[in-house]
Amino acid sequence: MIFFVLLILQGCTPASIDAPADASATLEPLVLYNWEDDMPQSVLEAFTQETGIEVLYVTYESVEEAVANPRRRGL
């Protein structure tokens, strides 16, 4: 699962998109919906530092919650 997420995050680098120099001012946060504690905070911070895109890390604790929450949150 982490490998798949890292592949997605790798495709979001400034070199692969036409982002303005100050991407954080114009782009919405990247919402990462994942199991709690599945993604190290250091990875999220490194992504934000390299791209300027803030990561909103939304977690769930059960399969039922994983299915229900995106629908309620509009994800």
C-alpha cells in the first residue's frame, strides 16, 4: 500500500506539473486518506517541503469507517 501511495506522490512533483513558483498559495492541500500511522510524518513533511503542497492526512481505524467517511466528507 505504501509503495502505491509513494508512486502517486512521486507523480505530484513540480517537475511533472505546471505549478507556479509558490504552489502552496494556489493549490489545495493533497488529501491522503489512509490507515492511522501508516504513513510516517517525515514522508509527509518531505513531500510538502519539496513541492510546497500541504498534505492533509485523514485517517480511519476500521474498514467500515474507511468506507463511510469519504462519502460524508465528500472525498
